[in-house]
Amino acid sequence: MIKKIFFLAITNVLAISLSAQNIKLTQTKSADDVKVTNGKYIMFFKKSDIIAAITEIEKAAKTSYANIATSIKNNKLKAVDFQSSLGADKPFIELLKSNLGAFLLSRGKATIFLLSKQIKEIAPDESPEMQELDGSSKVVIFFSEPNVETPIFLGDLQTPLKVPSK
């Protein structure tokens, strides 16, 4: 009997901790969002969230992404497709894959659709921290729907930009 109670308690703790890792997506899509297509998944990010994230990334990376931020502010960059991007979109796609996408998704700052079905929650799977030769560190984060193997997004994030653990 004690073993059963102990097993149920451990199972509940594991279930709670695993579900606590998922990220709720509460934003709604608007006509002013930046659209990012990755296969069958379509992600929408608010321009204000992208610009605020770029500011944080610039501080951590000690580099400037002013051209990308200006393009977004001036509606020159409204949509990109990871599979068929043109040369002009390449800097934005690189920034999405390295810091921006993982920064926004780890904070739930997106609206995501799989075809026409809206995704309400995503599950991040984070790699162990990796040290770079320049002394910086980063993690790679695989975002998917809970209990689904198909990736919504795969990107890296510098360690100082991670969401603080609770």
C-alpha cells in the first residue's frame, strides 16, 4: 500500500513538472505581425516583440541588428519562409535561428498554426549548455507540440538570454 501511494505521488510530481515545462501561447494573430513559415508550421510574431527582443539580443551579443529592426519597423520585412528564402531575408533568418526565434518562443511570444489548427502550447527541449571558443555559452532549443516529435522550430540561444528558472 505504501509503495502504491509513493508511486502515485512520484507520478503526480513528474506529471506536474513535465507540464510546467510547456509554454502557453496566449497571443493572437494580427494583420501587423511578421509571418515566419517553417514547413507546415506558420508562426506569427508581433513587431514590437521582435524589436524589443532585438534590443536584448544586441546587448548580450554586443552587435547591432539595426538594419533588421528598421526593416521590420518600416514594414519592409513582413514574411519569410525557412525553405525558400531569398538573399535579402537571409540576415533575418539567421537571427531567427540564432537567438531571436528561441528568445521569443521561450517566452510564449508567438501565435503558431499547423495548417489551419492553432497551437496553444509548445514544449521546449533544451540541450546542455555549450561553451564557445570566445568564452560565451549557448543552448540549442527544439520546440515542438507537446508529445509530438515534429519540430516547430530549432534554434540556439545565448545563455544570458535564457528565461530564468523558477
